[in-house]
Amino acid sequence: VQLVESGGGSVQAGGSLRLSCVLSGTTFSDRCMGWFRQAPGKEREAVGQIYTGTGTTHYSNSVKGRFTISRDAIKSTVLYLQMNSLNPEDTAMYYCAGDWRPWGYNCPVSPADYRYWGQGTQVTVS
């Protein structure tokens, strides 16, 4: 199982970015997938989660209403994080992660509960 993120970059405050996470070795069917971020000197924090079986999503309060997690409509191995109204506090390395245990739609929030991780993609907002 491998996760690869892409789509990061530098953007001005108020701008948007869409991150992608490509899974290989299996599919996203009935999985808990999460997006996390880590700024320098800070702990890794949850951005949001999706249970791919139903499309149920949850978001942290800091990104609710601005960020959206979705699956590719055709490819069952691609996950997106649409980020709008970005601000400098969103600057961080962003990671996607997955766990194959039977969480159902109550996907975990803690990074410690996710087994599979990508290498991350940097997002810088100025």
C-alpha cells in the first residue's frame, strides 16, 4: 500500500489549492481516510476525515466551511482536499493517511490511529 500526495505549492492569502492523494496496492473502498497537516514546531493535526463507504466527512473547526474532502468520481484510488479561502495559518506540510480497520463512518481523528501515510506535500500561504 502506498499513498502519494501532490498539488501543494505557494499561494496568496484568499487563494485556493486542490491536493490529491493517489493510493496504490488497493482501493479506497470502505476505508477511513484522513488529511492531516503539520507546521514547523507543531504537532501533526487532523484536517478532516472521510469514510469512503458512504462519503461521510468530518472536518476540524479550523477548516470547516473552507476545505472539502472528496473522492474522484471515477477512480477509486484518488482522494482530494479542496482548500479555499486559504490564510497563512494554513501553511504546513499536508499528509493523507488511511487505516483499514472497520471504523465505519466514525473515522478516527488521531494520527496515531492511521497506519498508512503519504510523504506529504507542502502548502505555503503568504
